[in-house]
Amino acid sequence: MPTNLQLTHASRRLRILSWTAGCIALAIGSLRWFFADKGWLPPAVVAWMPSDGLSAGQRIAGFVVEMIPFAAALYTLVALNSICARYARGEIFGPRAGTAYRSLGKGVLCLGVANALYTTMIIAVFTFSLEKRAIVLGFGLSLADLYLLIVGGAMMMLGHVMEEARRLHRENSEFV
């Protein structure tokens, strides 16, 4: 029986909530490129959208570009699921806790980079014109992306600190 029942329940709820949110995000992110109008599309797309709407090729390209941040989000969800599964088993400071937090930090870092890459690529896809032989390159980096980079780096550092604490604990327990 896990020692902290409240943590066990909270981690189980977080796992359910995060996977539900991930599935909803995948559904909306995927379907909006094929069935939705301007209201469902990202602001970067609407700003550069041709007046006659999106072609099938642009919709497919938008879907492919959408999968970049989704892949980073999926990696992050898997890392979070791993941490929550450990907590549900009562494993708070287990041997792989530091590695799991580093993985979560990498995922959050990748999400910040993927969001910036997404905005940049989506603008390029929708401004590319064969007739005009032109493309607009814009770099999109929001404050939210910067926050993801900072938090991701802090989580990676937390993982390193947890591993060092575990190493020191093992070292000290050998002397006793």
C-alpha cells in the first residue's frame, strides 16, 4: 500500500486529465485542418490565409506542421505519465526519478522550440507562392515559448539535483 494516499489519487487524476487533454488536442489539431473554417485555425494561419481559402495541399501541409508540436507534447505526456505512474506505486524518490524529471524537462523544452518552429513554418507554408516565386519568413517566438524553455531547463536541473541527492544518500548509507 502506498504511503501517501493523497499523492496516489492526485497522480492518477493527473494521468487521466493529461491523456484526455492530449487526445482532445490531437483531435482538434488534426480535424481543424480538414473540416474547420477560419475560427478554428491558428491566428498565424488566418493572418496569411489566401482570401479564397486553403487549398487541399495547404491543409495537408498545415496538418503535417501541426504534428511538430504534437510530437513534443506527446513526448512530454509520456514523461509525465511515467512520473505519475511511479507516484501511484508509492515510488517518490525511486532510482529513476531524476531521469524521469529530466525527460519531462526535455519535453517541455522541446515544446517551446516546437511552438516557435510551428509558427515559423506555418507562415512559410501559407505565404509560399510558385507564381510570384516568393515566400515570407517570419520567426515566431512568444513569451509563452520562452517560459516553456525556462521551465523545461529548470525541470532538467531538478532531475540532476534529484539524482545527486540519491547518489549522496547511497554514499552516506554505506558509512552507517
